[in-house]
Amino acid sequence: MTRIYISVGSNISPRENIPPALDDLFRHFGPLTLSRVFESEAVGFDGDNFLNFVVACDSKLSLAGTATALRQIELAHGRAPNARKFSSRTVDLDLLLFGEIQCQQPLVLPRPEIRFNAFVLWPLAELAPELVMPGDDTPLSQRWQDFDKTQQKLWPVAFHWLPSGDMQ
């Protein structure tokens, strides 16, 4: 089992699109631990506000298998296969950390946006404050404390998810 952290985001009907995607994450990976949910302005393009948070869980799959499962969940929940990087989306699942792995392929890990997107760093630091990313020496709580919080606006919002009835 490998501990993984996944950034979850949506700005297209997020309160309707996120819960079924979480149900699928639960089916694939088992129990999920969620950070608080934050609302933030779109970054890199003009669009509706996003809901963002981080999920921690364990994967029995390889790195490539985990990335494939996340992509399949995105597509099953309305993500356009050829969506531009900076665009609105029903569900965005980004693998941030896969255990202690550092790599460039099949994706870059640790995910670079951990260091420069408040909507990734704040919920990740909240979920795993003492965690030190592979190749780093600074706990996430310290990274968040040192982060320039004037660059991006985000705020906690109420959000509640329970696995659907067939999974409880």
C-alpha cells in the first residue's frame, strides 16, 4: 500500500459533480480522508470559482495504475478528454504525492503546484502538516506558513460528503 494525496477541484456544478467522483475514489482506494473544502477564484483563466480540497488514501496500484484510475474517474464524471489545462471542469483529480516517489514520468511527482498554488498547499498542509515532500526538508505546515497569501484568494466553505448508501 502506498499513501497518496490527490487534489480535487471543480468549477462546473461542483456540489453535484464532486460527490459521485468521491464515491468512485472510495470504490478504487477505500477509506478517504478529506481536508476542508476551499472556494477559490479560477487561476490562469477567467472562469467561475472552484471548490478545491485534498484527499489522502492508500493505493494498492502502481503509480501508472493509480494515474490511470484517476483519469478514468475524471472522464466518467464529465471531464473532456482533450480539455485545456486552464479551463473550467466538472472534476479535476491531480495526484500530488505517491509515497516517497520522485519522478518525471508518467507524471511529475511531487506535483510542482504544491509549492505555488494556495488551493493545493493549504488543504494539503492542513491534512498532513508534518509531512515532508520527497526531496525536500520543509514540513508542509512551514511551507504554508511561509507562503505569500496575497497572491491567491481562497476561503473555507461548508461541504459534506458521505459515501453513497451502497458503500457504507
